Amino acid sequence: MARLNLVLSTFAAASLLAGQAHAATQNLTFWFTDDDPNYVKKMGELVEKFDKAHPDISVEYVTTSYAQSKEQLPLQLSVGEGPDLAKIADNSLIRFTLDLRPYMKDPDGFAELHGNTLSLLRDEKSAPDKIGGYVASQTLNQPFVNVTLFEQAGVPLPKKGATLADIVAASVKVADKTGVDIPFTMDRSGHRFSGPAYSYGANFVNDDGTFNFPDAPTKAYIKDLYHWTQTGAFPKEMWGAAGGTRYKNMGDEFINANVVTYFAGNWMVNPFKEKIGDAFEWSALDAPCGDGGCIPMPGATYVAAFKHTKHPEAVAELIEYLGSEPVQRELAEEFIIIPGANVQNLNYQLDDENAKAAMTVFANNASNVTESIRRLQKAKGANIVYDSAVQRMSQLIVGELTLEETYDRMASDVAKGNAELSKQ
């Protein structure tokens, strides 16, 4: 998930707007963390603009490190203390979030703009229409393609609506004609594995929150992946070379022009922009389609309001401002973010045309995220599935397991995981 690290100040020292506190009747504290100092500065400017337009509200804007926020925020919230709102990435904090709907001026308009991403700020105890804040940024898993290789091979880029099989087949044609070693690959990651499975029609999470893996669509997907490792379309060393559940990133292979199509996500756009330069043209494809739809696997960060605030109306007003379409568009375009808000036709402020085109593709796929895959994103214990997918797929690829044994081991892993979750 994007943009969470930079230390800029401590809670005690950092505030852009403390000088206005004497004139305010409602004092709010907003914790913000990000690894882009320009984004942190921009958010401070937006808060200051809001502050000046609302003389009855004073917002203390506090920039923290990700480590500070991760360590301190859960402890403070658990005893009813801490900031009124904060940028967070930890789903375990959702239980502390306030339902802003009763305090907003236009909750229905806000809900329409932000759509089903608002469900990420709800848990099993929440009202079905709760507004706990908004999704500040989304990550989406989709394929990257080396456009130059496609052009050299005279093979058309896969179009919107293409299945994963279509994409792999096109990539094989390109590799055959250009001599590139790797037609298709994806990071050795259960998270990366999951999006295409849902496009096949999979659903890993039962209504009661337990996991169901592998179901019939997932088995069909696994069978296809295995077949592609056997034919060389998805070279087996891509996953088979690492052991256990260890993560392995394949980005360097793409950067070095050894890969036709690489399944990763929008967080790789900036590294590609910096490292590929003008060596070749590249872009992103729409999420592959199937019986389940055309579904990218999501990740997210949030700006959330908390229950203990003494000024819910003021918090709601600030959230409505920061989460508005103009502000979300401005932040997204300047800082290359996929917002939770459904902001169409973003014009990313990028000089690199490859990066700009790729980010437009990612942004236009955000609305394809389904409630079903959101449930996986939010699910407690999802690593049970992710880890099993990586470990057992790798054993299958290197010949330690047959297909049927792979399915059985995965089912056994998940059954054990469900049993452990039931004890918590």
C-alpha cells in the first residue's frame, strides 16, 4: 500500500495551525503520515485553507512517522484518546471509527462519490451505510506490458475484455517473435495471485467470515497457471526458485526488458518511470476478465474519523471537504494516486507518457473492484489463503505435488486456519 513512512515531526511539536487555536471554538487534531514530503505539505495547505474558511474550527495538523502512528494510535484509541481523525492503513482500527453520516451536510452525495470503497471503513458491527471517512488511496493489481516488444512483434495489445488466457497467449506470440525469455510472470505473492482468481469467478470468503479455498473457479485458474508453467509461457523458475511463502518481486526482470507481460500493480509505476526511462515504451492493461468479471485486487489507506471526538460535526465538515471531488482530483493528479472517490478521466501530472498512460488505465479500473473481493481485502486472517497459494503453487510448479494434491493441501491449510481463527 502506498505512501506511509516519512518522519516529519512528533505529536508534541508539529502543527501548521496552532496559532489560530485561540480564535476557535472547536479544536480538532488530524494525524497524517506519508512518505512523500510534498504530499504531506500539500495536505497541510488544504487543512490551512479549510481552517481559514471556518473561523469556529481550528485543526491541529500533526505529521507523524508510520512507525509512530502504528505504535501509538491503537493504544490511544483503545482508551478513548488520540486524534479526532487520522490517515491509517490498519484495518484493526476500523472498530474505533465514527459514523459521520448523521453529522454530514450531504451524506448521500458523499456516498455516491465514494461508492463501495466506503465499505472498507465498516466492520460486522457497522450500519450498512456507515461513512467512517474515505479511502485516501487505492492500489490495484493489473498487468504491465512492454509495448515496444508488442510493436516489434507486430502483435496487437490485448484489449479491454481480454481474459488472462488471451493476455498470456499474446505474450507468448511476442516472446516467440522477439526472443525474450519470459512471456508472462507475476510476483510470488498470494495477494497478486488473488485478483485473477476472482475474475475466474472465485470467492475465498464465506458469509460467516471463514475461508473457502480452493473453490471450483480457483482450481480452474490454478490448472491454467500450472499449464503455462509447463509450456514456458509462465517460466517455472519465476515461482519455483523461492521456498515456503517467501515473497519475490519480478519487477527487475521487466525493467531489464526480459518480460513481455508482468502482473503487479500501480505502486510500480514510479519505479518503472525512474528506472526504465526511455529504454522502451510500456503501459498497463485493464484487469483480465472472466466469468466473475474484470476484477483487480485492491489495497488501501484511509482518512478516518474516530468515535471519541468531542466535535463530530466539525470532523464531518473537514472530511466532506477533503473527500470532495475537486480536492480528490487535485491530490490524485498531482501525487499520482488512485483515489477511493470515483473521479473519472484523471489527468496525471506526469512528463513521462508511459507512466501517465499506465496510471490512467489503473484509475479507470478502480470502479471494477467488487464487494466480493473487498471482503477478501478486509478479511481477518486473509494471509491463511495468501500463504497457502504461494507455498502450494510453488510445490506444484516444481513437481513436489500433483494438481489434486495441491488442491487437497490448500484445503487442509485453510481448514486449519479457520479452526485457529475460531479460537480468537
